[in-house]
Amino acid sequence: MDTSAWTPQEHPRLFFDKKDLESLREKRNADDITWDAWSRIQENIKEGMNLELPRESDRWEWDTGGDNQKNLKGLAEEYGKAVSNLAFSWLLDGNEIHARKAVDILMALCDFDYWTSSRFFGTDYRLPWRGTLETAALCRCVGWGYDWLYNFMSEKERHRARTCLLYKGILPLVQDWADPLTRLPLSTHMLPWGNWWQNCIAPAGEAAMAIYGEHPLTERFARLCREASDWFFRFEGASVPDMPLELLTAGDVPGVYYPPNFDSRGGYWEGLNYMDSVLINSFFFSEAHRRQTGEEILPMELMGKVADLILNGSFRMGDRMRAANFSDCRAGFATSPVVTAYLARRLQHPGMQWFLQNCRNNFNEASLFSYYENPVYVFMWYDPGLSSREPEGGPLMKVYPDMGWAVMRNGWGHENSMMVLKCGATAGHSHADAGSFVLYTRDELLLIDSGCCGYEMPEQNEYYHTTRAHNTVLVGDEGQIKRLEGKLVEEAGVPGLSFVLGDAAPPYEGRLSKFLRGVLFVGGEYYVVADWLEKQNDKPFKWLLHYDGEMTQSSEGCFIKKTKANLLVKVIEPSEYQITVRQGYKTYHEDLAIIKSTEDKQKELEKGEYLEIIPACNTSGQNFLTILYPFGENGNVPKIEKIATENWTGVRVDRNHEVDLIGLSQDGIKDGTGLNGVETDAKLFCITLNKCGTPVRALMQSGTYMKFDGRLLVSSPEQATIAVLV
């Protein structure tokens, strides 16, 4: 597109114009959600009016620290919300008192010498940064205010805001991140991996659109941000190259692999928390760009897949939504209503509308990024005329290959279950957790990922990031190294029977020569975890299971119970083992917008228990086969019968209406030694029989054939993983 043909519009123009104001006024009474959003706007206006004007500090901190000082980014987010709500009130209702307060805030922020804290100028970093997340947050705040309050401000105030936006905000961000001629030669700035890239570039682009046409450089800056944003969405993954220590950002070492930001199915590798911030900033930039130029820079086909990821990765708990909480994410988190409102409207997506309506009670809860939950944008982007529909009839297994997630569920209702396996990157905000999983059932989270705590807290790296804090495997007390990635390598399924296989060995870097973890989802009712392990030392395998609830042990297995949900954990293989209850931490629900000292945060950490299962025989190779059977308050567990010989381990699960035959072997099950008539060379198999004993579904993993009572069910000319309806 010829950018010289762009014609700047009058203000406001970023997300609506003067013609839209009347419809926005009328929208307040459209339905309960718009009224709720409008009520929260009024609350934020009161808070904004009571704020003291911001003052610059000579010692901005990254995290809040022991003296409870707010950092620059937190301050920018707080005042950004105040400015947007106050300015919105002036546009809709002409309240000049609110407008005056918002302009005074803008001028106070413009008085800051720099929009980057001193720690980035060499105090904490070997090479000075000029544009950071805090710079981006100030760009958003002042850009919103400039656009919405343009006709209220004096020309002197407009000139001051324009100048500061350009030289304190947009220029440093573009030079450090977007411009290939000036981009910092740091590991995090060279390639577009991770949320920092997009969360710095998109706000610079949005701010450029706020002052587009009012300075000769804005066209170039908007183009550079557009190109860098496009690269972020198209990034195909890369490893950190060998480079001098002073050019490595904290946490990076040569060889660390960063996967594509978004995979081919819409998965975002840093998890749903960090995807929220990426999406919201992308929406701000792309919406402003589209409204002024008519050009769509947001990849809308990908956004459709992202909407499905949000639905697939989330679970309803009572009247709230929750999401799988791997990496630095929290189990108490639901995707921001700003995201779901925008996606529902732009995509006309009834599932996103359903999600938004079912997480209304999340709106006022603490969440990781509460400063992004700005009611102005929920109000603005929510479409009250769009119908909602609970997801149904979709795939009960969804795999995100580069994200490294496999989701297995039997629905989105209050009686349903969802298990998510993670076997992907271990870099950045990810943890040393390849092969870990979580399980939600009947409105409750039973098998947990510990998540994270405050980033500045010692427990973050000493516990939460380690393999010990996850549902995976230790070799002695040694786990994974955060450098190489695990991978999902196989998937297969038919209605009622699904399987996924992950290779979690690479992150162990020599401690394990094999760690294949497969998960079967059987009958849409329960899960089977199968592991093939080989180690290179004499330290024992330790199979870990973190849970939340009351745990009891019996001859049937371990039972985990919460209010409405129960789970049977039954270890089939190894046949002899020792279970030890260890103490760790539960997920810490932290709102990063609230100032707390490290000491206060540590007092809030809640101890939790996990199981450590050690085989009785310490061998170099070991298989594990574990059944995870969720059931309700008054539900019954099926009859589970272990059947084994020297060469294979099998189990017969009688669910009354169906019977499942599941086997795990090294060399297959030969004729005459089969499990209830099964013969196969597969490493793992599952056959489901109806009441008459006739096979209805079958799956073989890494095999060429499978028979039942002499009848061939599955065959392949070479080893394959295949599921069939019989």
C-alpha cells in the first residue's frame, strides 16, 4: 500500500469517531453486560478522580520490592486506565471536570524525563534499552488521551503530548525493536520471539496512528511497526545463537529454542495469560490502523483459530471460567473480556460471546493482567446483538503442535472433565515441565500445575520453575534443563477414543535417553497415562503427581476428593512401588497490579502436597501405566482388573455399558499369550467392547497389526499409530 496516500482523520479516530458517539451513548442500556461495563467505568472514574498526579521517581523498580514502591509500568497502566475512562466520560457526556483531570495526568506524565526506568540504562542490563514495556504502557496512555481529548486540550497541551509521544515513546520503541537498521543486537531484539516484542511494537504503532499525519516521521514509524508486527505473527521459531555474554538478555543462553509464537492451529507457546497481553495490544494497533487506512493488518484467519484455542484451553468452574495454567500462568485466570468481546464482534463468533457471558463474574476478580481488563474496551467492543452458543459437537481432543499442548475433554458443562498435556518449549516464561498435565473435573481443579509466584521471589526459580513442581518425572532429584524443547510427536483418535504421544527426553539433556509419555482418553470418561523411560545413571525414577484436595490411599489406589469432584489414581505398572507424600506449593493467585512486598507475598504462599512414586526395582528402563478416573460425589468407579505376564502389562476396565482392554508392552502380545483374545505387535493398545463383547473402537500405538479373537482390527504396512471405529 502507498502510505503517502493515507489521509489522517479528525480526532477521535483510533477506535471510533464523532459519528459513533451517539450509538455509544445509547449502548449503555443495551443489556446487563453493557450496563455492568458502564458501571465499572463509573467506578474507575471515581478512582481516577482521586488519584494524585503522577510523579517521577529516581529509582523505579521492576517488581514492587520491600518498600512497596510501584514500578513505572504499573504506574503507567494505572493512569492509562484512569485517562481512558475519564476521557470516555467527557466524549459521551461532556464532563469537563473529568477531561481536565485526564489532561492534567497526561501533562504530568509528559514531564517525566524518560519513559524508561533507569534500570534499563545499564543498572540491570549490560546494553542500555531505550524502549521497554513501561515505555509502551505510557505510549498507550498518552496516545489514548491525545486522541480522545484532542478537542478539549489547548494547542500548547496538544503540542506537548505529540512531542513526548514521538520522542519519549514511539522513537525509542521503534529504534530498539522495529527498525532493522537500529534494532538492538540483543538476543530478545534480534528475532520476534515472546510477548515483549509485540507488546513493545504494537503500542508504538498505535501511538503513531494517534498522531499520524501530524509529524513527517509517523508514516515511516507506522510502516515499521506494521512490518515488525507481521513478522511476529509469521515467526517460525529459532534457537538463540552463539553471541557475547553482554548481548544475552537475562535467562537466555546459546541454544535455547523458542518455537513459533503461534502454531498452525492457533496455539500460543507462552500460554493464555501472555497471549492476552499480545492480543490486546495487537487489537489496539490493528483497529486504529484499519479504521484510518482501510487495511487489515491483523491475521483474521489466525484469530479464528485463537478463539478456538481460548475455548479449548478453558474450563467452566461454577459461574466463572478458568484456563489451563502451565508456565508462568495462574489457574485463577480467565481470558480478558477485552479479548473475548473483540473476537466475538470481529469474528461474529457465538462461542466467544458465550465465553464472555460465562466469565462475567471474573470481571472484578484479581487476575494476572487486571490492568488490561479496561471496561471502556469491553463496553466499546461488546456486541449485544450477537447470539451466544455453548461449544458442542467439536473435537474432544485438540492438539497444538508447536505450542506443545494436547487438550482432551468431554464437554464444557458442569459435569464434564478436561485434561491438558504439555510437552513443548522450556524457555522464557515456560517451565522445566515437558510431559506435565493438569486435570479439571466437575467444576474443580484436581491435578494441578503449581504455576508461579512473584517473579522477584526466590521460590520462583528455586521451586515453581523446576521439574519437581510439575506432574512429570525426576531422575533422583534431577529434572529438566530449560534449554531444549519437548515435542508432541503422535496423535490419533476416533469418537470415544483418543491418544497423544509426547517426547519429553530432550530437556533432560543426557539424564534420560528416553521419555515418551502417551495419554489415552477412553470412552470420553477417563484418562490413561503411559510412560516409556530409559535413564543413563543409577538414580531412581520418581513419578510426580501434584493435586489439590484430600488424598486417601486404599487397595484400589489413591483417591483425591474435593467438594463435588473425585479422582481415582491407580498405578498399574510398575507392579511394586513406594508412594511418598511430599510438600510443595499450590498455585499462587497474584494480581500484579496490586503493590505487595516480597515478604507479604511469601506469607500468602500456600503449602500443597504431591505424590512421589518410586519403582521398587531400580532398573535402567521402566514403564509406567496409570489410570486417572474422575467421578462425581455419588459416582462409582469401574471394576479395574490388572492382567500381566512377563512381557506385557494389561488392564481390563469394566464400565458396565462398555469394557476396555488396555495393554502396554515392549515386544507386543503374541498369539496364545494375549489379553482376553488380543494379539498385536503394538507398544500400547486399547480395545473397547460393547455389552455383547464385540469390539467397537480400537487404537494401536507403534504397531503394524492388531487382532481380537483372530479378527484383524487394524493393520499397517509399517509401524504406525492408528485409531479406528470397528
